[in-house]
Amino acid sequence: MARVVYVNDIYVPEEEAKISIFDRGFLFADGVYEVTAVLDRKLVDFEEHISRLERSLTELDMTMTKSKDELLKIHRELVKKNNLSEGAIYLQVTRGSADRDFAFPKDVPQSMILFTQERPLTSVKPGIRVISVPDIRWGRRDIKTIQLLAPSMAKMIAVREGKDDSWMVEDGYVTEGTSNNAYIVTKESKIITRNLSNSILHGITRASVLRLASELGMEIEERPFTIAEAQEATEAFITSATTFVCPVVEIDGVAISTGKSGPVVHRLNEVYIEESRKAAI
Ligand code: PDD
């Protein structure tokens, strides 16, 4: 069955979807996006993703042209039309189409597209192997923009080395994964993850997982950490809407503890899935 996508107010089979060659998303990567997980045909952390979308738009002098309820309706319609039970929905908004000029155009309608992706979210994850690479991205990583070439390149360096992903490093400290937030667990069972700033994306899964960890009585410290510290950790993991809580079992060729997924990561993933199933809308 052909995937049905949403483009500027209409639902069409993906082959029929059209966007102008003058779209600023295409010419300038002038746009933002969100990715919301779908579990049991329902949306996980939806409100939070749409709040972040609004923040990203505002930071780029764009307005939110649809209400949360309208966006919820579109997401649900795509779940239905694509019979999606587990996966993700991507929502991308650009400043729209205009003759090429670095200055933002005035009074141009934004472009909005949404599409679904089927992917396993709840299956057992054996763990990923990461390498470290320099973080060459821009200074506003807190805005979820569609300019993703630097993280794509970072991912490809890992793939070419036969690994799964990269952790990006700036001034000696890990910022985040190419499309996920990064964590380690110390010998004292403390969860360490970088504090929020313009250096990283403020992950929605991060916020939920830290809240659940705290409710489970786990200790959390939000601060930058180095690759050397990570290699000494008892566990390491990533979070995102498309991976949930996923173990990291090797960093720059060094196995983390036994080189297998550990109990903290396992518990957090289990609880996150359980709570998401309950709270999804
Ligand atoms: N990426 N950091 C970066 C750089 C990201 O791109 C993402 C998400 C995250 C995790 O954020 P969240 O928990 O809100 O998904 C952190 C999405 C999944 C993507 O680009 O496909």
C-alpha cells in the first residue's frame, strides 16, 4: 500500500506529493521539524512535541499557523490512513516558497508536510556501538531545525567504521548523539546527562525519562561528561522518540562494563514504554 502523506492541507499518496523548488526548506534548510512516536496507534508525548515545535518556530520568527488540536487531528488521520500501529510521524514546517533571497520573505504561506514511518520501538535492543566525532554543528542546537547535514556526516563516519552512531564532542565534552541525547551511569548508579543549553536539543524523551528515573528514586546529575568518563561508566544509553531508551555498549572501541545492556537502561526503557502506553493519546 502506498504511503499517504500530508502536504499543505491535503492527503496524497507519497508519489503525488509536490513542493516548490523555491521552497526555503530546499534552498536554505529554513524550517523546523518534530518527530512523534506512535505506540499502539497512539501518539506519545504529543503535547510536549507540539510545544517544542512552537518554541522552534518562535525562535526563527515564524508563527504557528495551526492549533494543537488541528495538528493532533492531522497526526491521527495519518495513523488511520497508513494503518500505523508502531513507528513515528515526522512533521516539517518551512518558511514557504519565495524567489531566492537570504532575507526572510514577507507574507508567504509556510509549507507543512507530515509523513509516517513504521519502525519497531518496543522490541528488545541489544545495544549500539558509538564513536566520538567533533561537533561541527551551529550554535542553536536547541532549535529543532531541518539543517541536518552535520549530524548526517557524523552518522556516516560511524557507519563507514562499521558502528551504529556517533557521539559528538565539543571542548572535550559530549554534546549528544547525532539524533538522540546521551547518558552514562556511574559506579554509584547516578545517571549523568548534559544539562540543557543551546548546545543540545532539549529532548522530549529526555524530559520524560528523567522524570520517571527520579520517580524511581534514581539519582540524576545534569552536567557535561567526557568520552573517558563514559568509557569508565557502568552503563551508557541514548534517548529519542525513535529509539526510546537504547543501550550503548561500546564507545570508541571500548566496551562499557561487560559490553552488554545493563539493568538501569533496561528498567528505564521498560518503565518509559509502560508509562507511554498509558499516557499516549
Ligand atoms: N531526533 N538530539 C538531537 C540532535 C535529535 O535530533 C533528537 C531527536 C534528540 C532527542 O529528542 P526527542 O527525545 O525529542 O526525540 C536529541 C529525532 C528523533 C530525529 O531527528 O529523527
